[in-house]
Amino acid sequence: MVLLELVKRNLKLYFKDKGLFFSSLITPIILLVLYATFLAKVYKDSFMSNIPDGVVIQEGIINSVVASQLISSLLAVSCVTISFCSNLIMITDKANERIYDLTITPVKKSTLSLSYFISCTISTLLITLSTLLVSFIYLATQGFYLSGVDVIKIILDVIILTLFGSSLSCCINHFCKTNGAASAIGTLVSSIYGFICGAYMPLSQFSSGLQNVLCFLPGTYGTSLIKEHMIQGSLKEIEKIGASESLINGISESIDARYYFFDNLVSEGAKYLVMIISVFIFIGIFILLNILQNKKSK
């Protein structure tokens, strides 16, 4: 099958570049250390400010909430930003003019573009799932209250976010013809995406006007999904000590685990639907861009 051979070829080229692979692999781990070192106290202070007087929560549960927020923020960003590194194979083919060797063959342009997307997704998934494993180990040292269902949902969130990141990077990187341009865009996305998706700072802390604008971006729903599932176990423990439903909802809303489209609460199913539709839209756009480019070149 032509598609399978192209995917294998792209993966071999990616893993052949050891510097690119290991830098992509170690970057999220370094970020996790930095997050735990510099952001943990900020998240903890923010969490404690939402706890009313008279409510006592065990230190282990507090640490678990903070760690869950750190991990979900890291994964929400990494699933997207790492895909821009994994997608450099497509840019390299253009820069080295290998793309012309592929396009003069009977291979369909849609098949070629789909192979880039699939190989980007696979290589990114290897890194994001490895990061998730390390994150679970870190969470275990702070307080692991996740159920089996929560873990499965988190894995599903990572897969969907990775698909979203890969499809988005394919669309954006389509316009890049050099590795320098791709690196510049990757840096720009890395510095901006974490803010607009609510990973670095919960959208609940933004102005209402900005919140209303950002609620139209699909990445915010992916971030909310993984936050909702990551913190679920800790919230159940807080509920066991007699915390009110309003307090539980307040904690969820403060970190965007409960997310609103204007004044309407967005359900878990709706968040998944937004992300899945976004993936298919970006894949369709990427394939269409390649088909139009092929017609233009002819």
C-alpha cells in the first residue's frame, strides 16, 4: 500500500535524526520540572484562595490538585507544540527538493499529504504518551487519586489533542518552505498557544470580553477536557470530607475544568465533539491545500 510505505518512510527519516527526536522527547520532561519548580506555588496559592474559611483539606489532596493542574497544562501545550517539531520532515522534503521526486510519481497528492499527517501523529504520540507516563509517576509522588476510568479518559484526551496538534501543524507548515521558517513558526506557537488555550493561566482569570473571544478556539476545549479528567479524582476526595457542591464547582471553574460558552456550561460530550470536528476540518483543509497547490503547479 502506497500510503503505508510513505508513512514508514517519513517515520524512518524522523527517527534517523537523533537530535530532533531526543530534543522533542526531553523538552516536555524539562518543562514538567520547570512547571513544578516555578508554577506549583502560584497554582497552590490560587487554589487555596478559593477555599472558604473553616474548610480543611489534607495537604496530600492539595498537592494532588496542584500537580494535576500542572500536568494538564503541560500536556495541553505539548500535544500541539511537539507536533510542529515532528512535522519538520514535510518541511525538510521541501527544503531539500525531495518533494519533487515524490510528486512526479503516480502517488496522489492527497495520499502524500495524508502520509505526512499520519507520520506526524505517530511520532508525536510516542512523545506525548511517554510524557504522560512520566507525569503519572510525578502525580503518584504528590497524591494519585485517579480511577481507571479517569486514566482511560486522560489517555483519550492526549490522543485527541495530538491529532488536533498534528492536523493544525500540517495546515500551518504547509506554507513553510525552509526549516528556518518552520522553526520560527514553532517558536511563535509555543510562546502564544499556552496562553490562548488556557494552559498557562486559566481563562476564568481573563476579562469577560477576552473569554468570549477565546471560547471560539477549539484548543480551549481540549485543555478543559484534560483538566476536567485530571482533577476528577482529587475533587472526589475533597467531596468526601464534606465539601459543598458549590465549592467543588467553584474549584472546577477556577481552573477551567468546568467551561462555559458565554453563559452556557459546555458538557464533556460537547468538548469531545468540538475537538473531533476540528481535527477533521484541519485534515480536510490540509489535503485541499495540497490538491490546489498541485493544480497550480501543473
